[in-house]
Amino acid sequence: MLTDTKARKLVPTERALAVGGVPGLYLRPGKTVGSGKFQLRFVSPTSGKRRDMGLGTYPATGLAKARKLAMDARELIASGIDPINRRAEEQNLASAQREIPTFEEAAVTLYEEIAPGFKNTKHRAQWITTLRTYVFPAIGNRKVDGLTPADFATGLRPIWLSKPETASRVAQRCDRVMLWCLAHGYTSTNPVAALPALLPKPPSKRDRVRHHPSVPWRSMPQVCKDLFHKPETSVGRMALLFTILTAARSEEVREATWSEIDLDTATWSLPAERMKARQPHRVPLSRQALRILRARAEFAGQQGYIFSYRAGRPLSGMTLLKVLRDHKVASDTPGRIATTHGFRSSFRDWASENGYARDLAERALAHTVSNATEAAYHRTDLLEQRRGMMESWADWVFGEPTKP
């Protein structure tokens, strides 16, 4: 039986010493005196070939520990298992487990990949913020291959009925994360798909939708008279009025640049990357809208953003909304102040009530054609036909007679 006293005297030129206690266990000498490597020599029960299995180095691994490891290996051999193969399997499994990300790690990695594709900075921030708020506290530190439908249900249940719109979006984002994990081989299932079986049916989209409070179209002349009666007005009010006259979205106006404006042809051309539908959009400018642009040009020149403070940054959405709140502009929703986006509804109602074709009004709002076949054949944006409509809308807003 090999002792520590004898092992510490082992020199590099010696032959391997039998450790004793377990058949086939040897201590082979190392490069320095008193060092060595434990090896178990055995015949593989699966291949029938002789194999040498390393069991650690001496003296880091002591004699007793080496005998214990060798005994465990012999028990596997007696059961018909090759201990070298078993150790390789365990190492591969451990390595795979280290590579599998947690849900939070996977979500953050996916977010970094898709974030550049978001046009709206607010929506970009909301994508990951909602996961941090509602999902990460419950399952963020869990490996994705071990997640179950019940885990996601636990995180979403508190808001499933009380905040159905938020819950729906969070569930969609969880689904996107798990599909990404599935595509990368981190999991073999997508447990989010089974959520409807564990949670109550949420209110339908029709039941939970809340329309943007808007000014009734017949009230527009008086509202605009109250808001814009002063000859000289703030940049926020000018941006709001331009938004109303063009029936555009707030962000489209706030981030508008002079390079998009052609004063000679009275046309505002928005590139696809600035539009919600990712399609370029042209807006015919009424003479009232042109007056606003010329006033801005005289004040700040024709470089950069049209509606901005001296710092050169576009206005925030709250700037336009504050104008409405400060003047307590009433809407068609009892108890709620009108919103900037609501003026698009005011325009749409006015167009319908005044006999304008649905297609003209929808194209003025830059709405996409939902029917794929119709969209494929209808490629004109009807710019010139829309000019008369936008002039009439501006005349109505200002309470002016429509020009013949």
C-alpha cells in the first residue's frame, strides 16, 4: 500500500507505483520530486479496450481521495459503464448548462439585437422596461430551458385582467424571447404558447380600446380661435397648429426637418423611416400651413428641425399636450382633455361629414390599405386630389371661407 512518505520521494525517473486498495490504480511520477499523476488502468466494458483514466495530480489530490475516485470508477465498470465516457457526458452537460442563458440574459441580448429597428424611442424603451417591471422579478434569474407555462402565468397574473393591454404586450415580448431561445437551441419548447390555458380570458380588444379624446369637428373653428388668436405665438403652439392643419402625427411634426419641405410646390415629403407604416408619405400644404413655415423660417432659418428651441432639439410630445391642458380644451369624452392625436379623428370625421371619399381621407392620414390585393394595384398617393381637401380643412379650422 503506497504511503505519503514514499509518494513524496517519487522522482521523475521512477516507474509508476501501484497505489493499492483499488486494482489498476497507479501514481505516475511528475516532472519534479514528490509530484505525480494518478491513473486508473481498466478494460472498458463497452469497447473491450484498455484505457487509462486520470484521477488528479499528487499532492493536490491525496492518496485517500484518489482511492475513493478509483473505487467509484470501478463500481461504474462493474455496472457496464465506461467511467471515462460518463465523465465526458457530465462535462458536456455542465458546459451546456453554463451556455444556456437565464430569461433576463436572453431578453437583454435579444433587445440589443432588435432595438435599432424601433422607429419610436418611447416604444423602444417600453419593450425592455415592461419585462424588467413585470417578468424579471419572477423568472429573470431562471435558465430558459427550465421555464414552464406556470412560471410565465405567475408573472403575468397580477396584471392580466387589471392591465390587459400591458399584459398582452408583455406576453408578446416573452413569446418573442422564447422563440429566439428556441431558434438558438437553448430550449426545445415555448411555454408562453400555453398561457391561455392557465389564465382567464382577458377583455377583448374592442372592449378595452380607449379612443384618443378629440375635439368634435364642428367645434374646431372656435377651439382654434381660442388657441391661436395671437399673431405671435410660441413654437409649441405653432407646432400644434401645423399638426392640426396637416392631420399628421405629433412625432412626425415634432421631428420634421427643413430638408423635407418644398415651399415652391407646397409639399412636405416624409421618408419611410419616419412613418409608422414604413412607407414614404407626402402631405400637400395649405396656404395656412405655409404661413406657419414661413414664420418659422424668418425666426430660425431653414436648417435642422422646423419646430425646436434654440438648443436644436425637437420638441417633446408633452409640449403640444401642455398647450391643450393649459387651456383645458374639452373633448368628445366627458371629463377628459383633448389630445394631440385626437385631432386626426376630428379631421377624419370632418372629411366624412363633408362628402370626401374614404380613400382620400385615409391617405391623408397615411393609413395603409388593409386589403393586400387592393394595395398591390393602388400605388398612387392621390397627392393632387388631396390638395383641395386639405385647403378646405384649413379654411374650416381657421373659420375662413373656402377659396374657389
